[in-house]
Amino acid sequence: MKVVPKRHHEMPDHNPMEIDVRDQGDVSIVDVHGRLAIGESAEQLHEALNSIVRRGVHKVVVILNHVTQIDSSGISTLVRVAIGLAREKGSLHLVCGPGRVRDSLTVTRLVDAIPTFETEAQALAKF
């Protein structure tokens, strides 16, 4: 499933965020591309993750390697989904290599709260 938000008419040079979702066994893998920031992109990710949880999936990997920027709204979205999955005895794993986004996750201590891995294979192996 591919989710592409509408272009924001107020920001003509804004590249839309893309979300690709695929399943591998009982795990949904969500590959995010673009900016994960306040507004439409954070809401788009939240809705995509909620629809996965509503399908009964309890193991989710979010790949952030193609995210160019993340702000507090994007981080909040990830935290809310992680908490919701934990309540359902599930788990959220993040994949994020070195760079600006990984630095943001480290500074906010999100890497301590949500299991964060360098590769998709590592994230899948830890369920």
C-alpha cells in the first residue's frame, strides 16, 4: 500500500511525504520518505500506523532512513503509536541509520524508549 498526501497548496516547493507499507509475516513494515514534521505529514503517518493497528497487527517496523527531517510532532506520533502497541502487547521498532534524524532521536532519548536499529533485518530479528 502506498500513501501519498496531497500537495500542500500553501507550500508549492514542499515535497510530499510518501509512506510504503508491506507485510512480512505478522510484521508490518512502514517505509517513510520525506519530511516528518508538524501538520499533514505527521497526521498522515499517524493515520497510516493507526490503520495498521486496527487491522490487528501488533508488530510494526518504521523505517526512517529516507526521512529528511523530523520534529517534535513526528516524534510524538511515533511515541503515541508505540504506547498504543504496548497496551495491546505489541511493539514498535524503528530503523534509522546515522544522520540528522538519528541525532534527533538520540537527543530526545527516543532511542532509549523505542527499540531503534541500524537495519531492517536487525529490527525484524528482535521481535
